[in-house]
Amino acid sequence: MRFTMNNPKCGLVSISANQPGTVPLKKIDTRVSIYGFIANVKSDLHYVNEADESIETDFVFPLDSDAAVYKFEAEIDGRTIVAEVQEKSQAKVTYVDAVESGLTAVYMSEDDDAGDIFRVRVGNLPAKMAAKLTFSYVQELALRCDQTGTFMLPMVLNPRYTPDCTPTDQPNDEETEVSNSLENQVQPTMTSLSEVGAVCYSDLTVNLAVEVAGGKNLMMSENKMEFDVLAAIIGNKMSTSKQLKPGSDFSIVLNYKGFEKPGALLEKGKTDGGAFLSSDVLMVNFVPEIEEADRNMPCEFVFVIDRSCSMRGERIEKAKETLLLLLKSLPVNCIFNVVSFGTKFSSLFSKSKPYTESTLKEALSLQESMTADMGGTEIFKPLESVFKNKSSDSYARQIFLLTDGQVNNVKKIVDLVQKQKNTRVFTFGIGDGCSTELVKDVARVSNGKATFVKDNDRLQSKVMYVLRCSMTHGISDVSLQWSLPKECCVINIPEQVPAIFPGEKTILYAVLSGDIPKDYSDKNSLKLIGKAGNKSVEFSFEFDFNSDTCSGVDFSFPLHRLAAKTKLSEMELQRITDTIVTTLSVEVNIPCKHTAFVGVDKDNKLVVPLLRPKYMIAYGFCGDSAEELKSSSLSSDVQSFQRKASYGFSGSTTRARSSTSSRSIGLGKRISNFFKGSDSHMDQHLDMDGKFSQDEFDSGSDSKSAEGHPSSKMVQLIEKQKFDGSWTLDEGLCGILNTGLQKIKDAAVVKDLDVWTTAIIIAVFRKEFDQHRSEWKLIEEKALKWLKTKDLEGEDVVQEAMTFLTT
């Protein structure tokens, strides 16, 4: 069965039996405060219940998977409900008891299958009443080797594709009564696609206020703010505000100046906190001064390209041009393969082949013909197929995964990647609404690198930088040696230091127990010891507890929250489910997979009739609009309900564990009925041949016309390069250069015309496309290596070519 959702309703949505419908979103106020490499964010979402009686509501919103949410509260009818983190099944019991007793209550948790999606439920929202939901979180900025950092405010929640379930997807036998009752209702082969938008007043406003410590020289565009951040004036703050246009993620880019040296921040513990919060937390940041390793190590490169329908338009054109750059930049001593995937997948070769002129020609033929026509986004099976071809000990396997990341079986994919040896996965999240959990976790467990490219960014330059990283060993097997006051004991967070690439800033945390003497003035130091391939490397630096940069940041304890979130994420990747995870989460008031926020207003009592739907609604502004539903997956009454409600997402049942108490077990059926789908994944969206929204794909396929793109001349010259790095003079190349063949021949300073032609192309890149140097740098290096193998007859052919171009 196929149909299209023309006006899907989502936002804060009423699920009460007597008042189903939408609670309009009127205003969003977000405040972002940035200090150094940390963003502290507070978001207020203002809603109005226009119904004549109290209702119950749900909403879903996107958030970076590394964000540490430490505060959640609701302000209703002049009363503030402050939520606290509890073990998840207990939080559900607390909420159910409160709502069925007529009390107003709130519940908030991570989605069980997506750590970058949060779900909120509000029970007993009074009639004709406004509601303000507030959540606060802290997050590290994404740092690059060019001394820039980026904070992304997610405004887009895209559909997530769910592949057909397999036996490994089912819960373990020991799961509780609550889990089993929910699992009985799972539809095993459900796939669908829908468009999700926000239902709100016509005068909806999205306000953003930004404060940057050390900020200067603000530049602003529709979807981005850019600041210079000067260490010399870090005590000063620059503030600005902007009304945002819903429909795309918003970026805040910081250009750091004066932050090259290692730095440290010490945050004193909370006097009345638990074991973790009462300890001091130290955050250090540094760029290891280690010589970049030789990039001649033999590698196997596998390019895994998302060709699902959600990649249509400019995204697939960016991916094609990027693949061209990658293929032309490969070293001649490598082996390679190209894998395309959607609902199904295909490989260029059955297994990776040597990089030769003939295999490059085959790859370029595939690259030229690529379209986004392969259905949904099924990443697991193509990666599984790649891994079944065992990597050779002679080649270090480097996988480049380019995807818009709209999948919902992240855990399964991460577990698959984590098992591989001699393999690094470099992930690229393309476009707004990409799954940050997928992109970051796959890279983390494989010692790769995660990169995000928004729809208005250039994918090409970012991918080429990562290709350079992939040709080096990086620093792995890292251990840390601290020199601190003898009274201090240190716990490293994360316990396993992630891979470090040359020139990149690294941030690490240390939890300090024991007192630091008030009169302590000695220098402290940290030594990093690791391996770059078979070579041992060391790096050390000193820092001072008493410097101005080591003072506490603010009263929300952001370093404690970030350190705790880092530890919780590390334990999640290690699949630790021990009570230690829940204990840490509850103490620092940061939810994880096993915990949730819950709050109850015990002073007000309003009874609301409850409906327990299987369908959850998403807050966000998202992309795809076509839908395919397998009729065998849904009963007719369920399909009818979905059509009537115009709901965008269908939900399957949760797999939460119940409390060990008998009371909790006894409530299993009641909680199961209530939380159908509320913590589970949103069923994924198979985009086969449906219509796509004009807003998302308005630009069509002509990516080269976008702002900041190089002219087609650069791309055409790259296409003409031979696999060994050289160029051959012919009429086609002369046409691109707009120069006569005979004129080039007459100007040659060497007998070998291929040498002279190659020198001219290098000169053209340097003269005409310097602003895109990061994209053609490896192509130039490849050409220069080829020139070194030729007889240059004592001439500086590149300089002579530059002279030729100027005359």
C-alpha cells in the first residue's frame, strides 16, 4: 500500500482520547553560551493547549549524541515542575502513577535506538493553558586542524530507515515482563517513509541568542554565525541574537586565535554533591607536536557511497564530485573498491583490486553514472559484505562511509564495525538531520574520524583532508602519565584515549580525588605515550592550576557533566549495563539509555482520559516526503488510524527493563500499554520513488552552481588526469585550457610533452584555484611525484609553466 502524507501533523501533540490533535508550538527561545571549546545551551519551547479540557502530549526533538542534558523542567499555569533522572523503568512507573492519579507530570528520555533523539511526554496539561518546556545541555565543539570549532544547533529530524528485523534483533530471553509484553506487538518487517514538519501558529518565532567569550568580528548569514575568538580577550564577551528560519540546522563557527598552546581548565567539585560531583574535574586540550608520519604506507581504500533516495539533488552531486577527487588522489601502490548502497547494495569489484589505469577507468565510469535511486538507507549489509572479504596484512584497510545517516539500527552497525581488525572507518554525515550517533560512534570504535557536512557546506574539501589523515598511522594505543600534587588520585576519561591525528586538537578529562593544597604553586604536567604505526611517540606539556584559564567555568558544572557524558558514552559503546552506569547517570542528572527524566507536580490534580497510541510524533523540521508502507506490516485499523491522524512516524514497542521490585513487575501490563513506542525507534522510511519536497531539493542536480563551488574547469582537469598523476596533451585538454595545442607545444621547455603538460596543469591549479587548494593538494602531490621520475632536463618545469600562463 502506498500513499503520501501531504500535511503531517507533529510538534507537541495531544494523545488524549477526547482531544486528539496538535498543541501548537508558538515560540522557541535558545541561548548558547560558548567558553573556549564548550557550549552551554538552554532551550525554551512555548506551547498552548487550546482544548477545553486537560490533555496529554508527546513530542520528539533531535540533539547531538554527545550533548549532556542536565536539566529538564516544565512551567505550566505558573508552576514549575523540575524533573530528575531515575532508572528508566522506575521513571515510567513514577509517571504512570502520577498521571493516573490526576497529577501533572513530565517524562523525558533518549530514544532506545537512537542516542541523538529525545522523547518527551507531558501528562495533564490544563485547558487553555500555555506550557513552557525547558531543557539545558552542554557540549564540546567539533574542532578541526585549521583552528576552527563548530557548534551545530539541530533543527531537523529526518525519518530513520529501519531494515527488516533478523533474529539477532530480538531481545534476550532474560528481558522482563514489561519488555516481553511490548515485544509481542512489534511488526517484524515494517518500513515506511514520511515527511515530518512542525505544526505551529503562523507567527511562530525561533529566537537564538549567542554569547561568546573572547568573541570578535562577527559575520552572519541565514544559517550560520562566524566569530573570531581571541585568547587575549577571553574575559570579554560578545553577544548577538538572530531570528532563525525553521527548516535547516544552524551553525556557529569559531575561528580560534591564540589557542595553539596546550590549555587546562579545573572545575572544583560541588560541596554537597555525590562521589563524582564532589570531585574536581580537569579538562586539558592540546595538539601533539609530533612529526607527521610518512603517507606511503600501503592501504586498501573502500568507498561506501549512500545512493538512497534521500541523497537526491545536490547531495548526490557532491558525493559524485568527491568520489572523483578521491579516485584521482589515490596513491599508485594501493588497492581499492567502490560500494553503492540503498535498500540493496552493489560493489564495483567482488574484492578490492590494484589501482591501475584500467581499474580507475572502471571506477570513473561508475562514478559518472551514479544516481540516488537505490531506495532506503541500509548500511549494515554493505559493510558486512566488505568485512567478509578479509583485509590483507599487507594493506591497512581504510573505509570511507558517505551517508546522510538516516538509519535506526545504529547499535548493530557499531557492533559490527567494532569487531574488525586492521580497519579504520572514516564517516561523513551529509546534510541537515544526519544521525550524529551513527557517524560519531562508527568512527570512534574503529579509530577513524567523524566529519559532518551540512547542505550548504563543501563536502569535497573536508573529505580530501580526511584522505590525508587516512594515509597516516595516527597515534593509537595511548597511555597518559600525570604529574600532579601527591595528594591527588587521577581517573582518566575516557579510559581509552581515541585515535589522534596530526595537527588535531585533543580534549581529555581527569577526575581528581584528594585535596589540592591552597598554596600549591608547582607546575603540573601530562605526558602522552603512544604508537604511530610501529614507531613509539611521546608528547608532554606543563599546566598551572592557579592560572586564570584554570578557574571554574560556571555554576552548572559543565566539565563534570561533559566528563560524565563521555564516560557514559564509553560504557555504552562497551555495552556495559551494570548498575554503575545507572548510578553515575542519576548522580550527575544526565540521562542515558538506562535512565530518564521524570517530574511530578504534586500540588495540582487534573484528571485526563488517556489514549495509548502506537504512534509517536516528531518535533522537528525534516526532509523527505514520499512514503511506502508494506501493507502486510500493519493491520487495517492501524493504517486507518495513521491516515486519520496524518501522522508521520509509526512506532514499535519499547524494550525497557522493568524494576526488580514486585510492584514494578505488577505494573508491567499498564506501563506496556502506556509506553507503546514512546522509547522505541521511529519506524524507518523507505524512500523508493516517492515525491520529494521542493524545499529540500530545489537546487536540483547542478551542484557546481552553489556558492563556493569551483568552476567546472577544475573538475574537468581532474577528470583528465591519468592514474599515475600525469596529463597527456590532446585537443580535449586544450579546449578546457582554452589554449591552442600548437601554442603549448611551441612553449615547451622539455622534449617530453606529458611532462610539460603536467607542469602546466599544476600551474593552473595554483594560479586559478588556490582557494580550493585542500581539494586538489593530493592530486598535485601525485603529479609532482610523477615528475620526479622523469627527465626534466635541468628545468624547473612548474615555474616555467607559471611564466607561460602569465604571458
